[in-house]
Amino acid sequence: MSKRPFIVDIKRGSLEDGPGIRSVVFFKGCPLRCIFCHSPETQDPQAEVIFSAEECIRCGSCVDACPEGAIDLDLPERIHRELCTRCGRCASVCPGKGLRRIGSYYPSETLTEILLRDLPFYRHSGGGVTLSGGECTLYPDYLESLLTLLKARGIHVTLETSGYFDYPAFRKKVLPYADLIYYDIKIADPQLHKRYTGRSNRKILTNLRFLLQEKGVKVHPRVPLVPGITATGENLSEIIDLLREAGARDVSLLPYNPLGIEMAVILGRPKPPLPAGFMKPDEEREIVTLFGRLLQERGGRSSTSRRNMGPVRLGARLSGA
Ligand code: SF4
Ligand code: SF4
């Protein structure tokens, strides 16, 4: 795995990725291959080129620039991916956004400098920096260097993780700097987990158990809702049982996000067989009601809350305590 992480995006002013106003860094590279990933451009650790037909003016500059002869103006997906070496020359000559290269490297000092531009917003709102992905924990050495710099300025740090990481390296190099960890739990059944994410969930659940024993960090499990895959009564009740057994005290449901479907297509990958639209409010209500009922059957309490802006976050206490 690459030691120098590529970064897909730095989102400033987020109100959805932890407390207060935050800057969110999306790292490229993930050990999972969830078919329902809402940002498939973050899965591959290497830089990639995406093609958007709506943005292309058919000037032909990319054809001339490509040293591999991989570009064909008559091909709907434009790039013969089997020939492409991802050199990015086509994207660099494109006059618009027909072709774009995804993934840039920033030394940790440079990234810190960028993130500190919003320091006043963090201070006034109780916000900070969130490291997301992809899977940011793929890069423990880089994170140690970045987080040392951020913590020296007193920045609150949130991590968003799939939980699939090497625990000793994470514990040594990342955990000491994390204030809050959003920990995604997708599917309880190991076989189904492997089928839909490419990996068993054993490591994820073991790491969660370890993490919930650690002092000085808040760990908040989240379940992304995907109709017919994660958002089923069977899966949700099994997840509640797993989380209670692991010692989790609360959990959130994340609304279904179909935006990865279009991105998969412009990355030149097969279109994932998923619902094309967001869940309707009554569908969300139905699943929240079901989740609340499952919790109550297990002695927990449920409550829902809506943030000021952004997607709905549906919180539920896992225990009556
Ligand atoms: S990234 Fe390089 S090899 Fe791939 S299509 Fe563009 S110019 Fe050609
Ligand atoms: S360089 Fe950009 S705008 Fe021109 S043909 Fe290629 S993708 Fe289209």
C-alpha cells in the first residue's frame, strides 16, 4: 500500500462530519470494495482519471496528449481503461472538466497549513478537522505526522473509519490524537459482509471491541442504510446485538446515499445494481420505526434528531442506561 496518500478532496465548512464547523479530508484508498460505496473514487489508492460527457466539448486535445493511444472520441466512456496508465496528461490539457485527475499528494506540513486557514471557524464553533476517505487509517505514518501538527494547535480531530485497520499500528500512531471516531458497521453476517464489501467483518468487529475499551476517545458506531442490503430487519437486529455485546452505548443510522452510482460509471466501472434515488421520507421513517422497535425489544431506547443542515442523522440509544 502506498505510503504517500493521495487526497481526493478537502471539504471546508462541513456541519455533518463531527461537532461544529469542520474541514474534512478525504483520503484515497480503502481495503473494502463496498458495492454501495457513495464515493467509489476514494477506493483505489492510486490517482485516477474520470470522464464526464456533459463537460466535454470534443476539442480532441486529450487524444493528441495521450501517449498510449487510449482515448477514443467515439467511445461513450472515452478511455480504453485497459490501455490507460493513469498518467493524467489528458486531464492536464482538457480545457474544461471533461477529463479530471482525482488524487493529489500534500506533504503533511502543507495540508496542515491548508487546514489551519479555517482555525477561527473551528474555534468559534467547537469544530475541527475530520479525516475520512476512503480509509484514512491506511496511512498511519502520515496520519501521525499530520495529527502531531494539528494537535500542537489544539485542533479537535474526528476520524471516519470502516474499522478495517491494523490495530497495533492504529493504536500507536493514530489513536493518541483522535478525539472522536465514527465507526461504520455495515453488515452483521460475515458471508454477506464479504459478498457486499469484499472482506469478512471479523477484523472490523474485533477492532471495535478493542476500541470500545480504550480511554480518552469517544467511539460512535454508525450504520449506513442501503435498501435491501443493510436496511433489513434481520441485519439491523443482528447489528444491535453485536454492538451491545461489544459494549457500544449508542449508534446512528446514516441515510442511503446513491451518489456513488454515477461516479462508478465515470470511473469506467460497471454500474452497481442499487436503487438510483435517495430514500423517501416515509421509507426513512419506516426503517427508523423498525429500528426503534428492535431496540426496545432489546431493552434500549430510541430517539431521532435532525441536524440544522445536511443529511438526517437518526440517533438511537443502545442501552436504557
Ligand atoms: S491518463 Fe494518460 S494514459 Fe490514461 S487516457 Fe489519460 S493520457 Fe492516456
Ligand atoms: S480534452 Fe476535454 S473537452 Fe477536449 S475532447 Fe478531451 S475530454 Fe473533451
